[in-house]
Amino acid sequence: MSTYKAPLADIRFALFDVLQAETLFSRLGRSEATRDVIDAVLEEGARFNETVLAPLNRIGDEIGCSYDKATGAVTTPPGFREAYAQYVEGGWAGLTAPERFGGQGLPHALGTALKEMIDAANLAWGNFPLLSHGATEALLQHGEPWQQEVFLKPLVDGRWTGTMCLTEPHCGTDLGLLRTRAAPAEDGSYAVSGTKIFITAGEHDLTDNIVHLVLARLPDAPTGSRGISMFIVPKLRVDRDGNVGGANGVRCGAIEHKMGIHGSSTCVLNLDDAQGWLIGQPHKGLAAMFTMMNTARLAVGLQGLGLSDRAYQNALRYARERLQMRSLSGPKFPDRPADPIIVHPDVRRMLLTCKALIEGGRLLGYHASSLLDVIEHGGDDDERAQADALLGFLTPIVKACLTEWGVECTYHALQCFGGHGYIAEHGMEQLARDARITTLYEGTTGIQALDLVGRKIMQLQGAGLKAFLELIEGFCSEHEGNPDLAEFVAPLRDKAGEWQRMTQEIGGRAMADPEEIGAASVDYLFYSGYVALAYWWARSVAAAQTSSQPDAFKDAKLQTARFYYARILPRTLAHKAAIDSGAAPLMALQADRFDA
Amino acid sequence: MSTYKAPLADIRFALFDVLQAETLFSRLGRSEATRDVIDAVLEEGARFNETVLAPLNRIGDEIGCSYDKATGAVTTPPGFREAYAQYVEGGWAGLTAPERFGGQGLPHALGTALKEMIDAANLAWGNFPLLSHGATEALLQHGEPWQQEVFLKPLVDGRWTGTMCLTEPHCGTDLGLLRTRAAPAEDGSYAVSGTKIFITAGEHDLTDNIVHLVLARLPDAPTGSRGISMFIVPKLRVDRDGNVGGANGVRCGAIEHKMGIHGSSTCVLNLDDAQGWLIGQPHKGLAAMFTMMNTARLAVGLQGLGLSDRAYQNALRYARERLQMRSLSGPKFPDRPADPIIVHPDVRRMLLTCKALIEGGRLLGYHASSLLDVIEHGGDDDERAQADALLGFLTPIVKACLTEWGVECTYHALQCFGGHGYIAEHGMEQLARDARITTLYEGTTGIQALDLVGRKIMQLQGAGLKAFLELIEGFCSEHEGNPDLAEFVAPLRDKAGEWQRMTQEIGGRAMADPEEIGAASVDYLFYSGYVALAYWWARSVAAAQTSSQPDAFKDAKLQTARFYYARILPRTLAHKAAIDSGAAPLMALQADRFDA
């Protein structure tokens, strides 16, 4: 069985040494988030995840959720309900929610560290609170006061959970095609009818009520995506005063049989004149949806990170224990029948690839979440606007890269086990199966890449990229003459310059042919992710140097950074060549000739 | 559910237009393998695989093999037994085996085409006959006449199946550690005792008897891999006259619960004074094992190809049917609610990646198998020796690249389905799970890479590489002035030169530090695979030009070759940079600091 130990040393390094969270939180007026408080939350979070959630991961996979056709009820795996009660009891549900709604008002950067632990400990279980966070954000930003009072507070304290009801059988990405309808009722509510699919946490037994946020069309709605509104549709009917009534017209019609995340219920929801409350303006549902979606996209990125870390921890343990063959440069442990496989260069290549992508990815993800704190509490409009542009730019990179790297790291980690990795009892194959959903839901990698290039670069003229390039240039200037960092600063600056030029070239080509956007998109996204990680690795070395970390830790950062620059960053060469080749090689073959 | 249609047009193109099988077989004196015969076998093979094996693929996954603890018996999924009977009835078992042992004596290149179809139709089922082929080769090359009479003939006609019993709990790659013992008995047989794990097809209900080829140590055996002998251990005892007796001391102790290939039994075999017959010389079991292993490695490579093709076919169908979003360059199907997703550049990128790796990979695999025909029937010793060196060089590339590309193609194909790809009913996630074993069994990718660089390049001084480079240079010289091929010939020649130089550099570095071999190995293997495919794509364009294929087919080859050169071949840049960085970035971090 795979085990999990929260990587507190590296989480602390990321928060305190690199991102300088203490200074940041204090500048943002979050004086309650002292180092002591943060440390205590991290310790307690580690304990909860290691001892309560992690041991339930395998049974969640083996038994999964079950569906009762007669009642439409979903039963979660053994222990999930009790773990959720402990989660609520511990105050984890509202950790980062505003205090006025019952939350603890702690920084998002800290919430993200906790989220990483949950995803590593038990991804399937983590999807239940995850969806609540998206609903919380939507209600915070778009809900009327009575809606916040009635629906938001129970989400914050964890008594209820939330969902996002977007997808229908014929439309996932293309929400303009959606057909669910909402007809006005006399009491100011709406009768919502239609079929939604792939609804994560759409039905379960962890809480009595569930707050569905449902996209639907009003009778007078324009066609396409400009005619979509969002509705609050609770599982149990709730009036404006918060009185909970009987069952609403929402029924789970089935749960999906999936490759992984068996402990997560993925539901077909049939809405039949269900009572719904309009949230936000009519026909402006996509704005509220994007609020939820952006929260969820960052959260899914973290899932890739958490799974990678758990997979890496187990592969590392195995590589130290498993004795097989001698080192090519002579026995390293002559007293044993063979050397542990960690002596072999290719096993090290796989482990170091995981380590470099995980620790670099942690900074990518935590930095993005710290921008949420700046956006909410930043000193002036300029700072908030800049953070917003940067976060918008980074969100598709965090979502897509951390999840693709999650697939890659769980692949390498399983591979370190050889044939044993394919056997269920070691738990590695579950991590690989669970990881596979993350590049699909909340927008596939291809959709993230279109958001990055089409929207964040082309439509918004690259304000976020500009902000990130300024971070890189600031760092490079600061360490211009530092001989210990020269091996990183020079190539980082080169890559940043290339990134900027390449972006302009794509923009130029896209003026002539919009297909160039899609043709460049995924390679551009990966290119961006690898340059971003080069920045975080250089900063990690710099931060480690001046930190009070042990020498072994400083050395590990330096050697892993060198590995990253030597072995991973060159992937940008292939991505750049693909981008430079333009749209023609992708578009030339007629659709009917793909199997000519 | 995923469907499968044998890609006969491209199989014929590979065999007849590119590899010029008719000329080859006639030159090798295989006059019975006429085009008519080959066509008839392909047609009939397609029918069998499409209508008998492919429909059993999903039930094989869902129900899997089951194990009866009381009897040690394994029951295969519904329909597997009947399908196997049809396979034997149709004469497929002995398709490429010598006629003197009851086979049909047809060329290996043709057998490989059939094998690809089986792997695509039903990988798990295909593992039962696959293991027989390895046992057949071992008995052909190392068996005494009475062993061939008694054990080989029933394998060739399919009445019995075979296994390879190598792995033990504490040793997979490192067979020098194995502990299974064989004690001489009075009748010339041996009593074999020990525990073997991961024995594919180790127990099942398809045939009455199973021929286990077991590695074990004789009492006087030297330690390590030089003290290993091979034994024939049948499930039912068999004497030298072929009389079948009662149960032998081999019992299946359990079957593994695996990520995929649920229809394949992966067995723990407990041997307790089992009757075994020595095959080959005492202590020389590894030679016989490598005979089996090389056959199995080529066969597993083909598994990656077959799975990729089935996944691609289904993704292509879905991409043509699924309507979602409009093309960025304006609606392509304005009469429909949205465009089919095959209009989007990134969907095309995923599909074309599959197409390029599959069709190029098919030539890589079929060419390697045609070398088996040359080795068996080549005109002179030089030709046979050259083919043998080339095949030895290509075997790890075929095994590792086709399986890694199988993982990649099943990933892309699933990704084309979006969230639907994660749901069991579409069958895409099964293909991804099944593919995951192929980079592990019969030697992981890392082991293939060590075989390639450590043995085939360093120890054997690159004779196989030299032969392959000569093929490339011959092709480039032949098409020197051909303007239609200039876009391929020039970069191919460049890459071939770089390949050669890089090989020499690795050799030079390895003289100083043997860790350089392992450090370069996997990147070198991929680099080799991509250059090999560049050769096969250039040859495909050349062969298509002069063929009688339809224009649409010729165009598809040209456009896919262009895609390959523009978008896939540049991956060599990243692999080269990784190789050039040498061993230091992999070896510098102390083993106890990976989690410092």
C-alpha cells in the first residue's frame, strides 16, 4: 500500500523562505497569520491527512461509491463519512473563508498547502470539499445577501457541500449548446429542468443538503453562451429564510464507472422542475461560472502536485529498499546481495524528474494562490490589478502543467517499481489512474492552452506574461553578480527573452491566420511552464543559500536545480521547434484522409 | 465501447510497398509466401480478430480471470476458451512455425502483422499464445529431438501453451539472485522447487497442459547468473515418449490484481519437487532464456503498436462525430450546431501524433521481424550475420519505443474524448490501463536502454547501428536529387550524422566513467527511435510515390511525414541536450538527500 507523509519541510521552505509569506501576510494586513499560527495549522493538517485521510485512500478505490437505483442515493466508501465529520469538526472547511461568514479568514497560500496534503492523502475524498470551495467563491462574489446568509454559511462551516452543474451529454467545453431550462415561478424562484452529467459530488451521504450551482437558460435567453444564467438549486428545498424543506426536483440518475477516483461520485443529475434561485444577473451566468471555474482550476492543478508527491515518496522508498543489480561503476553495498536501485542513473533520472517537477511545481502553485491573497487584500488598485492579470495568466499554466506533470510523475514513480508497480497492492497504479482525470476535468489541457494563448496572451495583450517576465528580470538583475547563481541566471534570462520573442511571433502569425493560436497553444503552454519552473528553481537556490535550512537541504536544492536545468529545461527546445513550424503541418491533411 | 478494424491498407503498404515483401520472400526461397497467400491470411486474420477477439476485449476487462483457492485453477473470462479453440482450429497457432513440427512455415513478417491485429483486438487474450511463441523458439533452438517431439509439437499446433518462469519475489531484472533449485532424479529428470511470480498465462483453462520453461539452479551451480539452468516443467507430467500423466508439482498459488490486462492470468507458481527436463546445457540457461526473451520483446513492442492503433481509430471516429465549438478560422459546418472537433488544431496535433507514431512504428516493427526471416533463410553467412546484428540493435528500440509510444498514443486518444475518455463504457481507459504493462514486462524501458547502449553499442561495438546507418545513407544517396524528397533527405542525413557522433561521444565518456552509459541510456534510446522513424517516414513517402496507392493515401503519407518532421522529430533536440549533459547532474545528489 502506498503511504503518505506531508512534506512539511519543503512546504515551509516554499512559504517562508521563497515566497516570504510572513512579510507578505503582514504587508497585506493579515497579522493574524503569524508564523506560529501557520506552523500550527500545517502540523495539525499533516496529522489529519496522514492519519485520517491517507489510510482511506485504498479502500476508497477498491469499494468506491455505490448507487441505489430505487432511491437515487449514493453511499460513499467506508470511513469517508466519518472522515468528513472530523474535517468539519476540525474547522478545515472554512479555513480560508471570510470570518463574517463563519470562516477562519486565513490566507489562501496556506489553504493551498492544506489542499496539496488532502489531494496527496486521498484525492477522491478531496473532491467533496473541493467543489464546495468553488460554490463558496461564486456565492461570495455573485450572491445576494440573503443567498449568502442561507447558502454560503452552511458551505463555509461544512454542514453542506456544493457542486458545479455545467456539463450536459452533448456539451462540455461548448456551453453555448446547453439546453437546461429555467422558468420563473411566482415566489421569485425558478423551475429548473434538464440533465447534467459528470457532476462531481453531485450526490453523496456526507451531508444532508447539497448546494448545486446550475447553468440554465431563461425563457427569453439569447442563443449561445450569452444566454446562460446561473441558479442555486439545493438538493433539499430551502426558502429565503433558510428553512429547509423536503426533496427538491433533483435526482441522481446514475454514477459513472471510471478509470479512477472511485471514491468520488460522478453523477448524472436529472432536474425536473427543481426549485432554483437566480444568482447574479440574468444571462450573465458565465461570469459566475468562471469565478467557480478559476478556483477549481487552481485546485485541480494542486491535485496533480499532491498525487506526484505521494507517488514520488513511495518510489523513493522502494528505490532505497529494492536490491537489484550492481552499480555500473562497481558495487556500492558489497555486503548486500545487490545494490539498492537508487544507485542506477536511470532510476535517479526518474526520481529527480519527479523531485524537480514537484518542488518547482509547488512554488508555481503556491505563488499563484498567494496572488489570491494580494487580490483580496492588496494595498492599492494597481497592485491588485497586476496580481489579477498575473493570476489569470498563471491559472491555465498551473492547471495544465501540474496535472500533466502529475500524469508524468505517477508514470515515473510506478516505473521505478518495475512489474510490481502494475499490481494493485502497492498502490502505485491507483495514483496513476487517479491522476488521469486531472488533465480532463475543469477544462482539458487543450482548453487551458487556448485560454492561455487565445485569451490571456492575444485578447488581454499579455499583461500577465509581462508581469511574470518582470519577476524574472528583477531576479536576474538582483543576482547579476552572484557567482553562485551564474549557472542559472544566464540561461534563465536567455529563455525569458526567447519566450517574449516567440510570443510576439505567434501574435504576428495569428493576425494572418487564427489557426496559429490553436496550433501553438499546447506547446506554448508547456514551454511557459518549463520557463516558469526554471525561474522558481533559480529562486529556490537563492532562497536556500540565505536560509537557515540544513546544509543537506541546501545541497539538495542546488543539485536538483542543476538537474532541472540540464535535463528538463531542454524540453523547451522541442516545444519551440514545434511552435515555430506553425499551423501548416497540423492543418494540411484533410479530415477524411486521416485513415485514407 | 471501443471498436477495431484491422488496418489492412496500411499493413499491405508496409509489407508490399515499403518492405517489398514479395521480392524479399522470393529471394529467401519462401516461394510459398506469394502475394495471394499473404493477402488471404491477412483477410482471414482480420476477420477472426474483428469478429471473434475484439468483441471479447471489454468483458475480459470487466470479469477478468478468477482463481479458485481450493483447486489452484484459473478460469479465463467468458468466451476466451471458445475463441482459443477457434484460433487453434484456424491453424493460427503454428502460422510461422517450421512445417516439420506441424507449422505452416509462413514468414515472420506476416506473423507480425497477425500479431499486431491480435494485440489490438484483445491484448489480454493475446498473452496466452504470445508466451507459447517464446517457448516454441526456445525448444526449436535449444531442445533435444525428443523434447521437440514431445513438447514442441503440441505448442505449435496450439494444443498446449507455454510460459517463461523467470521472476521470483526478490528478483526480476537481476536473475543472478534467483533461488529456485533443481535436483537430479534417477530417470534423468530433475525435481524443481521454488516460487515464481508474475508468470503470464501460468495457469488457465484454455488447454489441458502448459509447458513451463523454468530457470533454476543445479546443486553444483556457481553463484550469480552463470549458475542458472533452464528446465521444461509441464503442468501435467509427460514422459520421454510423450505419455501424459497426472498433475506435476506445480501449483498456482494466486493471481495478481492488476491495473489492466485483467483477462490475462498473472500467476504465482509454487514448484514443489516438480518433474523438470533440462533444456540446453547445465548453467547455460540464460542463453535459452534470451532466445525466448528476444522473441517476447519484439512481441511486446507489437502490443504497444496494436493498442495505439485501436485507440487512434476510436479517437478519430469520435473527433469526426463530436460537435463542440467553432473552428477559430470560422465555422466549417455552419449547418450543424458546432463543428466536429477534428477541425481544431490541437485535436489534430493529438491525432497526427498517434498516426505518425503508429504508421512509422509499424515499419520499425515489421522490418525487425523481417530480419528474423533473413536470419533463418538468408542466402549467405554475411547476410545472416548482418541481419542478426541489426535485429539485436533494433530489438530494444522496438520493445521500448513502441511501448512508450503505446502509452503516449493511448493517452492522446483518451484525451480526444475529454471527460468521456475517463468513463469505462467508451473503452478508452481500458486501452490506457492495458498499455501501461507494456513498458514494464519483458524488461522495463530502462533495461532495454541499458541493453541498447551497454551491450549493443559498447560491447558489440555498434555493428547494428552501423548497419542501420548504412540503410539510411543508402536511401539518402538513392534520393539525392529527388526534389520531392529533399525536405526529408537533408534533415534525415543530418540526424544520422549527429546520431553517429553522439554515439562516439558517449563511448568516449563511458571509458572514463561507466555511469555515463546508464545516464545516456533512455534518452539515447528515444533519440534512436525518433531517427529510425524519420527514416521510415521518408521511405514511406518515397514508396508511396511510386506505388499504385490512391492519391488520397499518397497525400496522407506525405502530410503525415511533414507533420512528423515538423512536430515529432524535434524531440531529439531535448534528448540530445539531456545526453550531452552527461552523468553528473544525475549522480551528484546523495541517495539520502532525495528527501532532505
